[in-house]
Amino acid sequence: MFPLIASFARRCRLFRTLSGTLLAIAFASGPLTTIAANAGVSEPTAATANQLPFTNGFPFHIPPTGTQPGTAPYDLATPPSANTKIDSPISIRGDQFIVRHLTSNTSPDTGEPIRFWGTNLCFSGVFPEHDIADRMAARMATLGINIVRLHHFDQRRFPGGIWHRDAPGASKSPNEDDIAHQTFDPEALDRLDYLIAALKKRGIYTNLNLKVSRIFSPDHDGPDFPQPDPAKNEILPKKGKGFDQFYTPAIAAQKDYARRLLTHRNPYTGLTYTEDPAVAMVEINNENGILWAWNYRILDRIPSRFIDELTARWNTWLRNQYSTTDALRAAWNPASGAGVPPATGTVASRSVPSTGGNLLENIPPSLFTAKKALATLAPLTAADDADDSTPASRRLTVAEVPAATAWNVRCNWPLPTALPADATYTATLRLRANQPHKIKLRLRSPSDNKDLAPVRTLNLATEWKNHTATFAIPPRDAAVAAQLTLEAGIPGLVLDIDSVSLQPLASQNLLGLPPGQGLISESGAGVPPAIVASPSNADETPTPRPVEWIYRRDLPNRTPAVVADVMRFLRDTEIAYWHEMHAFLRNDLRVAAPITTTAVGYTTPQIAAETADFIDTHRYWGSPRFPAFDRTKPWTVQQKPMVSHPAQSTIERMSARRVFGKPFTITEYNHPPSTDHHAEAFPLVGVWGAAQGWDGLFQFAYSHSRAWEADTMTGFFDTEPNPAHTVAALAASDIFRHRRITPFASTKTGYVTLDRQLERQNNYAFPREIEADAIFGGLPPDAWLTNRVGLAPSDAGVPPATLAPPPSVSQSLVWDAANPATAHVRYTGDGVAGLIGFVSGQTLDLNWLRITPGDTSLDGFSVVMLNSVDRQALGAPGRYLLTVVVRASNLGMGWNADRTGFGKKWGTGPTHAETAPVTLDFASATGVRVYPLNPDGTRRPELPPVSLPGRFEATPASKTLWYEIILP
């Protein structure tokens, strides 16, 4: 992996400068502010230092009301000349959001593009008291935030959600989920109204989420939502995932909720949320999609009542595709060789090899371990209770897996010859374990470890058991090298492997239309012509049964034409849901705001482009990993700075999900403090989001609770108490919102045909990645480093209106990860410059100023950002804000020895920050002034020059993350 990353990074170094030298524009410096010495910063003690992973740490919590007016941070967030009044709805022009302001004659102007830098409030965080709402809105505005996404408030009773505090089913806990969703709590609605009005007064828009985490239950939603039958392995999916997009009662409940919320009139604005211009975005259904749920096998386990409706929709869809049962049978059955009816395009028929012997005959497995996992693989003999002793029989004993990650111990069976693609293969394994477990079986490429077909799960038993799994390899240009991989990194597992086989499945063994099933008319009669008994269908009746729904687990055994129709049906059903909800909001409720559907990754970018006003996605780096998503078990994290791994970065995946021609947002983004290098998060995405020309970036989240004014971290994703996030995000917001780095002039795209999209939906293993993104469509994976990238909406390419103009000023963007020890990003733009990464001893040379960071507790890692406060060009007179941050930590956090987790031991507050020493060398020393700043932005006594003329040393002794520079 490391040589691959280094090779990729060496290629990155070719792109050192995008355009020429820096320009300078004269500008008068802004007003000076009052000086306060160390306000809001306490002195560290020896005891404090011993409880931190770094020395010279200090609290740096921005006050509840934010920074002071007239200070450098305040004016950077909101330029004095900015028009923050919200008086006209946000609209869309091409691929940009547009804001208009009323002119003196009360008519709106023609509008100008607007970018959103946002955050999220969740659960009880959505319902602050009025005075807190006022303070929080003020603080957010001074942090560069101009939109807030209100999220996860449709699930719980007040104060954890919008529902009445005495809702039936409510317990003493405000976190109770299974309650009646019938009546809004008056105080909850009042607080929500006031919050949105308070944000509006500060020029902050709102993104309203509708369906997020509400659950449906038989106890409180009636007989339409039956209890699952455990005997049938049924579940009622958490938060209604999947079925709420085709099950009519669930869709009706969503519409009812949307109508009650959005048509309610806010007494503090006098407007409904359908008409309030402060509501800039409405999201229909968070992180949800039928395709996503189907791939996760959620739809394989839902109660039969839900399946009944899905089956009815399936049969209606089939009637619209095929005129008769005979036509359906001809298309589906293998003997016909037919693919898809002409109305929906054609799919190449699968070329399946003839049935042969075991492709793994006499091939023993090889053992692979990673991350210091300890395991052994020894021969298994008849004495071990094996039926026969073959070279492939083995006993796997797993001793230790430090990261508790299954793929760190693998048994691999390499195929001796390449496998023909567009074919189906059946793997059979005879296994026995010392305890029941679930393990993964993969058919993958040995060269890059990419799955060739969907991953399979095997349920191990303590007795010998035959396991069968089917793998369908999609069409490819040539046969592909492959290996069968069993992931068994479970500490303490003893796994006996008696026999393993992989055989091609002949086409005649694939099922088309089952006997007795056929098309049923609306009246219930068989679609004419009626089926007539014959030798080929003698077991059928004149009125066939409806075509049964096909579960995900059964699809590998069906013909390619069946697979193609299932994929098309799921896609069409999901699109129909999004269209239905969008039309309801826009046409019935008259919602004025742009509407999105859900995050790409839970739907496909193509479906989003077809159904949403703008494209959205979510992404995280360094999040804690809980085994099997069980949050009661210890989590782990890999300390892996993203700046050192551009080839795996979040930016690559997010860029590939963008669809040109529509605005693009990321409404959830974070590098939580489970990763030591979390300060890189918003600077990296802010810089590259600006260069990509994205339209919205949202931190996730500000607060999930009532801790709106906390100074201590207590959760992974709340940025409010984390100075490493809040301080660095202000500088990043300025770069992104104010377009201080302009979009790349060149554009590269990928394009994916519908047939290839359908293949992607079914034939790739990681279920969430169902989308056929731009990289899947041919975009070079590293193109995002120097180009605007995304999906072309059609094979005609990118619409001319979306092509970026050349940068208006010279700028340079470099991501250099050739050497992990010095991996960094270096950028300059319109009044901004910075270094992000392992930059100790490296100099950012701006001609008029040389910035050289020093060593830190993270091997020289730091974030150093320079922003001109008065919008002047770099080197021109005026104020500059210098941000210097390394990381944040609570006191006494319970990190383990290898720093891969701390469980629930968050330690105590207040949260402390680490800064880096920085040397500032000015070309001209005359009149330069450097002030350390307090958390409220006010100045402390200025730093004196040291040693050389024009040299200033900004050190941790100043106990600040901000410096104001005055250049005469």
C-alpha cells in the first residue's frame, strides 16, 4: 500500500503551480481594536500537562456570543460591506445557488452566486431556549457559518425531538424512540420557530430535514405496521429504512409530517416554512434508498405485509414492460437467449462456461495477516474429524487481532487460470468452528483486492456444515485473475476447513420465470393471451399466480434478464418515490426552497440528478469503528492523517459523486477527535472544495445535545467545544464562501451508461457504494488534484454553463505526499495562503513574508493559514489573520497504549488546544505589528521583533491559535 501511495504522491508533485506569480492590490488597513491580556485563557499547570498528549496546551474556547465586532476574526467571517439580509428565496441557476436582495423599489436584483458554509444541529440541539438561540446564532455567524442543517428532530419527544412530551409510549428518557408521532410539542415548536428566526437575523439560512430517524411501530402507528415474526427472521428496519419509499402508509405519514411542519406559520417571522426565504434547502429522506436497503438485504427480512406491496408494484411494473406472460417467459428463460424488452434497452446475455470440475482442486489456502495479527494455518487430517484429508484441508487458529478487524486475517485460494467474466460461479465450503460466527467470503482480484462480485456472509456452526455462495462476475473486456478469500480475523476463532470448491454455474441451471407464475391484470385475471396447457407449461393454470418478488439472496441463481429487470424495477421504484415527494412539496405545499432527496452513497448520483434540485453527499475520515456496528463494544481507530494519503482521501470519492449541471453540497463532513490529526479536516475540504467549485460544505455537527455552550468535548462529532475545529474552520470558511481560491480552469468527467449503472447496482460488494460514480465512468482517480471533476449528465459531456472561468488571480495548489514524513498541502490564492500537514521546518515563501512552522507533538504536523481580513491581495497593506493549530484534547482521556481507542473515557475539561511555533520573516520590518489574539478576537500585547529585523516568533507561550498581523 505504501509504495502505491508514494508513487501516486510523486505524480502529484508534477502539479506544482497552476498559474504564474502573485498579484498585489493596495488596501488601507482596517480599524484597530482594544487590547486585552490573555482574556479567556487559563495558565496550564504541571498536573494539566501530565494529562495531555502534548505540552504547553491551553483552553481556547470561543465565547458563547462569538468574537467581538471589529476584531480580525469577526470581520473575516462577515466583511463589513456584506449584505446578510435574507429577503428573497434561494434559487438555482445552472450549477450554482443564487441569492437575490430586494432593491429600493422592492423588486429583487438579478442575483449572484452564493456558497454555503454550514453546520448541523441534532436531536435536543435543535431546541435551545430563546436567549441561547440568540447567542448561538451570533457565535455561528462569527465562525463563518451561513447555514444550519436541522437534523434528527423527527424521532423523539421533547426535549429530544419535536413530538409532544406526553406522547403515548414516552418513558422518562427523552431519548425514547418508540413513541406515537401524532402531536407536536408546543414548546418544541416555539423553540424551533425562534431558533430559525434568530439565525435569520444573523444572515444564517436553514436546511430543514424531513424524514431522518422516525421509526414506525405497530404499537403507535397501527396495524399497517405489523410486528415482525422472529420465526421468519423478520425485522422492522430501524428508522423505516428502505420500505418507507414504497410502502404507501409510510409515504402517507411522511407527507402528513411535512405538511404539518412546513405549512406551520412561524410567529417570529410571520411566514410559513414553505415561503420563508431563510429556508434555503429542504431534504426529503436522510441517508436512505431502496437500492441501498436492497443491497444491505434489509428488504430480504421485512414483514410479509411490506413484501405484499412490493410484489404488487413489481407485477404492475412487469405488466408495463411485457404485454403477455409468454413475452415475459421468452425474455427471462435461459433457452430464449433474450435479454430485455426493446422499450427499456438491451443487456448483453451472460456467457456462462459449461459446468466443469472444481476450479480449486488440490489448491491449498495461503494465510495472510496484517496489523500484527497472530494466526496459524495447519493441515487438517482425518484424526481431526475430517471426512477426508486433502491438500486443501486446514485448521485456522486465530490468536490475536489487535484492530479486531476481520480482513486482518485471510485465507486465500488463488485460481490457477483467469475466470471468464459475465459468468456465474458457485463456491462450496465445508466448515466447522469452535463457536458460532459470521464471516465474509469474497471473490476478488489478487492484484488490487477489489471484489469481482458481491461479498457473501457465511454463518459458522460448531458442527460440520456445507456453505454455498454464488458469485456473478459482470461483463468485462477480458478474463480476470481471481482468488477466493475467507476473512476470519476473529480473536479466539478456531476454524476447520475440510473442503473448498469453486465451479462455474451453467446457464441451464439459472432460473427464469418459475412455473405457475405470470402476469396478472388489474382485475386479477391472466393477461391475454391466456396460458394454455402444453408440454412446456402443463403444470400451469389459465390464471397464473403473480410473479413473486425476488429476494437479494436469491438473485445470483436467476438468469441475467431477471437480474436486469430487478435492477431496473428497483431503480424505477426509487425514482418514482423521489418524484412523488418532490412534487408534493413543490406543487402541493408550494415549497420555495431548493429540494434534495438524500445523500449520494445511499442513492446513485444519476438518480439524484434526475430527481433532486441539487446533489448532496456525506463523508468522514478517522471515525471510530465499532465491531459489527455495535456501539456497546470497544471502538478502534487508525491514526492515519488524510494529508498523507491523497489517493484514499474523502475528496476523491466526493468529487466523483458530483454531477455537473446541478449544485453540489456535502451536508455532513468531519474528522472527529478520535484521529489526532483532526485539525486538517475543514482546511483541506475548504481549500479543495473551493478549487472544485462546490456549493456547500457542512460540518457535522455543532451539537447533538443541549451542550450549546460547552467547553469540553464529550462526543466524536460535535465541533462546538473543539477549538481545533472551530478556529481552523473560520479560515476555511473564508476561503470557500468568498471564493478566495477559484475553481480549476480545466474539467474532467466520467460518464456511465444506464446499463453500466444497473450492473453497478448489483455486482459490487460494498453495499453502500452502489453508485456508478465518475471514476467508475472512466475518470482518472487522481484527476481531482488539478481539475474540476464529476459525472457528465449525458454522453454529450459537460454543459457549457458549468465550465469554470480561468482564475481571476494567480494561485497555487500543491498536495505533496511523496514522503509521508513531510506530506503536506501548500496553497496560495486571492489574499490567502497556508500549509497543512507535516510542515515543521518547511517555509511558505510569499516574497513579502516567509512563514516557517516548527516542531509539534505530532511529528511536526500543524495547520497554518493566512487570510487577508480586509480582502486585500497578499502583500498589500491591511490586516491579516494567522491561524496556527495542531490538535485538541481533553484532560486525562483514556487512550490505550497504541492510541487506537479510549472507549468512553473522555476525561475532563476544559478542552485544551495545541499550537505550533511559527517564525515570521517580513521583507520589510517597517511598521509591521503582530498581535496574539484572545478567543473573542481582541488583541493582547503585540509581539516584539526578535533576533533579525522583521522577524517575529509566534510560540506556544502566547497561548493562542490566532494572530493578527498589521501590514502598513
